[in-house]
Amino acid sequence: MDLNKKIEATRQLGEEFLTWLMGKSVMQEGMFQTEAGPVELWFEDKITFVSPFAGAEMNILKGEAPAEGSEALMALRKGKLIGDAKLSVTFQNRRWDFSFAAGRFALSAVKVPAVLSDTEEEAVVERFDLLATLEEVLGGMYEEFLTLRLDDGRWKRECRRFEEWVKS
């Protein structure tokens, strides 16, 4: 299977991951316990829901805490997944803001925490370290998701929890 076909065959994983993150974020009041330590994750001012069945149908929610509104629950009830969103991650008292495109599993517009280095060279290295930290945090959360997703029994229980949350 060539790379393009592999990407298309697994494209929904990014959307499932982002949707899972949103549900966990709302249900756990933004708090995640990861191997690296506690992480706070919030969906900020924009979420795009896409239908896996009708590619052209989408809902774009904007405003403060869009994941916590009834419109987000309504989109989930219709079987939509999150295609992209603006997120905020706080880890070790530092905050990153960024956009996440689930289909491409790509981050953009990443705003890293304040750089404290004295020289320009040190600042560049520090920014790369901060980006690596964000990648490590998100990678750990994705690994947790995949471990859960690949275990049929655990995934069914997780889906039932999500269904109960969406219906409530």
C-alpha cells in the first residue's frame, strides 16, 4: 500500500483522537494524568465538526469554550467528529496554544510559552525544546488513545461512557 492510501485508510484516527480529547477534556474538567505528569487541555475558540458520511457537511463552532456548549453535543449526536480545533495545553506551569488539523495530524500557529534565554542562539534552542515538549505531551496522549482504541473491550466501555455523556 502506498503512502497516500495508508494516510487515507487511517485518516479517521486523527479525528477520533481529537474527538476523544474533547470528550475527556470536558468530562475531566480539562485535566489529564499522563506518564509525563498532569496536563491541562482545553478547546479554545474554534472547533470544526465534520461528518464522516457526508464530506461536505460540517459545523464550525466559535466562541468561548465551544466544546462545552449544546451545539458540540448536538454535532456528536449526529455522528460528527472533530476535523480541526484550537487547543491550549498547560504542562509544568507552561502554556502552549495551537491549531490541530486532525486529518493531517498537523499542528499550526503554535504559540510556545515565553522564552527566557539571554542570547538569540539560546532562545532558538529553547523554542525547539518547548516544541519538543509539546510534541512529547501530545504524543503521550495519542499513545494512550491508541492503546485504548486497539483494545476492543476497553474501547467499547469508553464509547459507552461517551454515549452516556453525549446523551446527558
